Amino acid sequence: MTADPTDQSDADETVDDESPETDADGAADVPPPSGRLRVAAIQHDIVWEDAEATRERLVPKVTDAVAAGAGLVVLAEMFPTGFSMDTATVCEPPEGPSTAWMSTLAEIHGVHLAGSIPTADPELEMPVNRLVVASPDGTVATYDKIHPFSYGTEGEHYQGGDTFLVTEIDGVRLAWFVCYDLRFADEFWTLGPEVDGFVIPANWPRQRREHWTSLLRARAIENLAYVVGVNRVGKDGNGLDHAGDSMIIDPFGEVIGAAAGVETMLLADLSAARVAQVRERYPFLDDRS
């Protein structure tokens, strides 16, 4: 399912939001203007605890996103293996096969590629659920999930991080979180005024899907910022089913892309000008104490 990347304004207010020129294959042949980023949210299934098989399945999905003009492609939480607590089986070193795979695709396609990987960092006491943002120039930015999901025993197997990650891609400032972090609004509030949007890869189960969709919209409305929530579909090795419900929400709280139940791609343009416009018209962030 693809969001209309030009439909990003409320009824009485519009932003000049022309799409980048594309070649015959649909890939962008000129860079987007600064302050505009086309993002692809890949809602995908995962081969349980089999990173190589999952990566192989994801290659054509990433390729399709690039052909659609995406400058940022986002995969799910623990995208290579699923949300496994068997750290001895699934964890990779910081520059392991999945990170290398992301960096290679990012360089080949000239795209930023993001998703989280179960990681055993020798500098840490325990493994971490590490989000990786691979850039076309070969650099890699990381964020360790701050809030392990204690209800699912994640904290017994992975330690929490203590540092935020904010990146700027094509002039759009993004803060990164992972799944359960979504429940902790205070951290989104801390970063909100300094960013244009939030990106949240997840493995959020079907039985709490209403929490997921409600919290995504709440974070967008509270912070007058874009929110890109990227969830998996399918049943994992623990028997938990995932409905997807990936969403892209604009800074006025309007859903500009959504999908449930199947593997698909959401595509939408994020505009720094749109965020600035909404915040100028509705200066609610100024009233935070």
C-alpha cells in the first residue's frame, strides 16, 4: 500500500510538495530538495532465527523501495531473526553480517537503510537490541533500545541503552526509537522540538494492536511531528501473531499511510517545511514547562 506523497496538508493550508523527477523505472534521477525525504516503511514477515534467509527475502523489497524513489528504507525491529531471546543463536557482532548487508545495499542503491539487530557488543556486559542506520557513504549510526520489554523478558537477555539518536537525512531531522520505547512519552517530548519526525521499528503483537496505533498517533499529535511506525507481520517462533498496522502519520496527526495483515510497503514524503508550518500555526510546544 502506498500513501499519496503529495497529500500532506489540512483543508485550509497547503505546502508546495512536488515529487522528485523519476526515470522510466521509477527511481529518482535527481536528488530531492533539502528538507524533503521520501521514506519507505517495509512491513515484512521474518524467518524465525534465520538471518540469512530473512535477508535474502528482503533484498527485492529494498530494491522496490529504491525504485519508488525512497531516500530512507525502514525495516522492522530485530528484522533478521524476529524477537528472539535466544541470544546465543541470534546475536551478531557490531559489524556482523546483517550490518554489513545493510551497508552494502545502502552504498549500492544510494539509500539510507534502517532496522534493529540483536547485537553482542564486546564492550557491553549484555547484548543489546541495536538499531542500525546505514548510509550510502558507508557510515553507520546506531541506537540501543533504551527500554527492554520486561513483560516479554527482554530485559533478562538484553540490556537497555542510555543514549538517544538523532540523524538528519536530506534536511529532515529524525529521532529513532524501537518498539516498547513508544510507551514512554517523556523521551519523545524531550527530543520533539528539535526534530521533524520519529521512526519506530517494532515487533508489536496483534493482541495489543490498538495500543500501537493509538500511541503512534499520540506521539505525532503531541509533538507536531511525523511518525513512521514499522511493524512486522506473521507469526513468530513464540506463537505470537503480528498484524503489522504500520503507519506513517503527518505532524497534524493525519494518517498518510497505513497497512495491516500483509507484507507491503508504505511510501510517503516527509517535509521539514510542513512541520515548521504546523508548529507556527499551532505553537503548542511553546507551552510545555
